[in-house]
Amino acid sequence: MDLSFINNLRKINDEDDRLGTITLLIDIISNLLNDRNNARNNTLPANYIQETFQKYSAAMDCLLVVGFKQVSDDYVFDQTISNEQLQELVKLLE
């Protein structure tokens, strides 16, 4: 699992953007940990994700590592990553 995106997230110069981006990623991953089978947590609208993370490719890299794949107008969680790996990602992002 390539975690180089974490260092790139920490290098975001604008503190508000950095904290907001990392917090949102933690929330997305935490929602998966809390209810992996909830379709609401497993599907993210592509337009929202692209708008929110467009400035920070590292955030998009994080979503891809987590297991989100673009399918039509959404990013869909493919459930191939374990809960332990998700928990580790949350710890690294914090």
C-alpha cells in the first residue's frame, strides 16, 4: 500500500485547507469502519469529490488507496481493504 500521499497532505500550505481535507478523509474512512455495508458510506458523488479535492491530488490518492473507484457519476468503495488497514490509515492521518 503506497502511503506517500500522507506526506503530501501534510505539506498543504493553507492550514484550513490541510485540516479540512484531512478531517474529511478521516470522516469518510471512519464511516466505512462504522458501517461498511451502508450504501450511503460506500458511494461518494464524483462531482462532490472532484470539487472538494480538486486542488489536492494526495486526497484523491488516499481515496484510491482506501478502495474507491470511479463508476459513472460516483466513487464506489470496492471493499477490498481490511478494517485493520482502514484503522491504520486513520491513525496515520491523525
